[in-house]
Amino acid sequence: MDALSGDRPFAIIERVVTASHVRGLGFGAALMRHAEETAMSRGALKVMLSSNTRREEAHRFYERLGYDGEGSRLFKKYL
């Protein structure tokens, strides 16, 4: 990816969901921490994630974990 993007190696996280009855118990944070640690162990210097624009509660969760979505918008095209 380095040669194609001109950027440092990164990881992408998609479709993070926890069951509503266990939200707030730390499972989502543990899952994200594990994903970040796995990405770092494979040489990634940043993590990017996508989230549906309507999932405002999820956005607050990601912000509490240190993610910054300000001014960002992800575009994708399935091939």
C-alpha cells in the first residue's frame, strides 16, 4: 500500500457492533484496543475506520477512544 498511496501503512476498521445489552461494559473498547494492537504489530502507523453517518452514539464512542472524525468523509466503491 505504501507505493500506491504515498502514505505510511495503515489499518482500516469496519462494521464494529456490540449487542445493545452489553454496551457500556467495555467489550467495544477491548475489541478496538485489540484491533489497534494488531495493526501496530503489523507495522500500521494509523487506524482509520468507517461508520454510518447516522450512528451518532458510535461516533461519540470512537471520539472517547481518541479518534477524530472532524472534517472527514470516507468514499468507497465496491468492485
